[in-house]
Amino acid sequence: MEFTAKQIAEFVGGRIEGDEQATVNTFAKIEEGREGALSFLSNPKYIHYIYETLSSVVLINDDVQLEHEVKPTLIRVKSAYEAVAKLLQLYESMKPRKQGIDPLAFVSDKAQVGKDVYIGAFAVIGDGAVIGDGTQIYPHVVIGEDVKIGQRCLIYPNVTIYQGCQLGQQVTIHAGSVIGADGFGFAPNQEGYDKIPQIGIVIIEDNVEIGANTCVDRSTMDATIIRKGVKLDNLIQVAHNCEIGENTVMSAQVGMAGSTKIGQWCMVGGQAGFAGHIHVADKTFVGAQCGVISSTKGDEQLIGSPAMEPRQFFKSMAILRRLPDMYRELGELKKQMEALKQ
């Protein structure tokens, strides 16, 4: 499908510099641009590519000042990154959606399947499951008994959703993820450990996206809850009875211990870890590999392990780098003191 620069500018609310009839039929990174491609420039360190790219149209921020003329047609917008995201969403929505139940899938006659649903080969839909209209379930997915899945969800191959869990509308779960496995609950005794039955569920609200091979454990009682708008990367562990607040995002390999509560609009870097039974307040930024061991005040930045404010962290690191010299000086001072005593 082909679009003109004028059509694109009208859609994203941009201002054209150049040929408004320039056409594009694909997307490309600005450094790999080619004729007929739409690119974008939002990071200043890539600005030199604007003078050499072969892309036909480039989205660019309003405030970017160029040193000389460029070949592609420019569409100036408030945020090029947001504009290209909007266009990619449009492009994705125009792809045809799969429909129908593959003859190699197993769907219980006690399950309820809505309209325009796709269920791929070797998928299993258990007793009492409810699948909402327009939902797509790819091959080898297992939907347990009494699972409820809302409308227009997207469940990629090899996802397992255990019994009783609930998904809202437009939830995306990527390949290999497990929703509702038992929480890690064991009570020590003289002979080993007694398993504590995990009788709760997982509730995932609307517009949540969960990356590949991420695990969200069912609660001991009540529910582990992923609130609406949350985005989880690949390889994340959400333990039993945790709650992640609305519109919070987490990068890969984050680990949450049991009963941790994360507030709204938090941003969590890769490999960060959270101790159990703490509350991370709204709008907290947690840096990569950060170790959060206590509750936070909110609207703050944390880095390091144990977690601390950036200024405190960098002071500590400056001292830490000096420790070898300080240790050597201390040794010399001890020798001098011993010599004075003698």
C-alpha cells in the first residue's frame, strides 16, 4: 500500500517541507534508507544521516535545525518518535487478522468461543474457558479450565494460561510465557518443605503487553494483578500476590519477589530486582540492575544495589574506586604507628 507525504502529514498533524506528493510504501531506519521508504529522526546523534539517506520521506522534530538542504521530503512534527509509532500502529492494524478454528486444535465443548476468533493447530482450550470476540490464539497455546480472555487479545505460540486466570481486552502475550503457574510457596519442616497450595489467580487488565518467556505466578490467595496499560519485556518474573500499577513499564530480566506492589507510571530498567512485601510508589524510575530492598517515596530516581538516589550512588562509587589506595595508605599508617610505639 502506498501513501503520499501529504496523506501522512495529515494523519500525524505534521508540516511538509518538500514534495507533498512524494510516495512511500515501506519503513526503513534512516541510516538504511532507500527510495520509497519512510524514516524518522528523533535522536540528535543520527542527524548526519539526514544528509545522505535515500529515504523518500523523513519524519523530523520541529526544533531540529539543518545546516543545508536535504534530498528527502521532510514532515516536521512535535515528536518524530511518537509520530512513527502512530504510523506503525496504523500499518499493523491494516494487516488481515486470522480467523477460524484449525481442525487440529482441541476446543472443549464446554468452552465459549466468540465471533471472528482464530485458534491455531494443536492449541488446547479447556472446559469452561471463555474466548472473547476477535481474539487470536496461535498454535500450541494451552488455555486452562475456566480461563476468561477478553476481546481482540493476541496469544502467541506456546503460551500457557493456567486455570481460572482472567485477561481483559486487547492483551498481547508473546511466545513461551506462562500465566498462572504456582507461586513459590513452601513452609520448612524437620524433613524438608511443605508446599503451600496456591489457590489464587492472575488478573491481567486491558491493553497489557507481556514479552516472550515471562512468568506471572498465581497468588496464594486472591490475585496477582497486572493493571491496565502495563508493558512487560521478555524474561520477567512476577511472583505471587504482586501487583503492577497502571502504565508501568519493565525491561528484560526484572525479578519481583512475592507480594511486591509497584505503583503507576513507573519505569524499571533491565535486571532490576525487588524484595518481597515492599511498595514502590508511583512514578518511580528504577535503573538497570538496581536492587530495591525497601519501600520508596515516589517520583524519584533509584540506581545501584542496594538502591539509592543517583547523587548518593555516584559519591559512593567515587569513594569505592579509591578504596585500594585508601587501604594501602592505611597499611602504611599502621606500620608508622608501630614504629613510633617501638
